[in-house]
Amino acid sequence: MDADSKNMLAIRRVSEDERELVRLFLQELANHQRKVSDAYATRYTELALMG
């Protein structure tokens, strides 16, 4: 494996089994951002993650 292939990013659809994990990850990330960023807290809400 060469250096370039180690740094490549693969994008794929999440499986049905992974959807809840991704949702929980995004929720935790949003919670963190609300704590550390006033700008984030006013722009993004719980509804943004549900939509």
C-alpha cells in the first residue's frame, strides 16, 4: 500500500444497522459544539439533526 492510498477517504451509504450509531454520533457532536460555541448554539437545533 503506497502513501497516497493510506490517506484516501471512502464515502459510502450507512447500513441500516449503522444509522442509529451515526445519529448518536451527530447528536453528541452537536451537544459538544453547543457547549463550546455560542454561534453554533444559536444556529443549529435538535430539529436540524432530526430532519
